[in-house]
Amino acid sequence: MHRFGLRVRELRALSGLSQEELAELVELSPRQMQRIEAGLANVGLQKIAELAHELRVPESELFRSPSTKVTRRPGRPVRQKE
């Protein structure tokens, strides 16, 4: 779970989303998103699919080791911080 959570955090940061924004997109509480990224919460298959969809990556990308090359799907551009 911990590696999965670190990967979600990494991909979320690369996409330019805050924890709160991603939580809202996948209909989770911000606290639950924090727990997922910390490796303290289990994630069901439906939420894995939703997270991958919102992060614009294949589901398999969520299970790679953190800091591995990201294979992004076409879609929403990466948000730039202002």
C-alpha cells in the first residue's frame, strides 16, 4: 500500500493537482486521499480506475515504483503552477 500511495502522490504532483482537487474528482474526502497517499488506506478497484482516469495514466502506472518514467495518456494538459 505504501508504494501505491507514494506513486499516487507523485503522479498527482506531476499532474498539477492538489490532494483536495484529486479527492474531489474521485469523490473521496481530503482525509481519505491523505490516507491513501500515506499508505494507510486500502483502495478498491473502482477508485483505482477513477484515480488513473483523473491522473491520465493507465491503471498499471499506479503500481510502478515511485520515480519511474510516467506514461501519460492524452487528455487534460498538466496544470502549471502560477
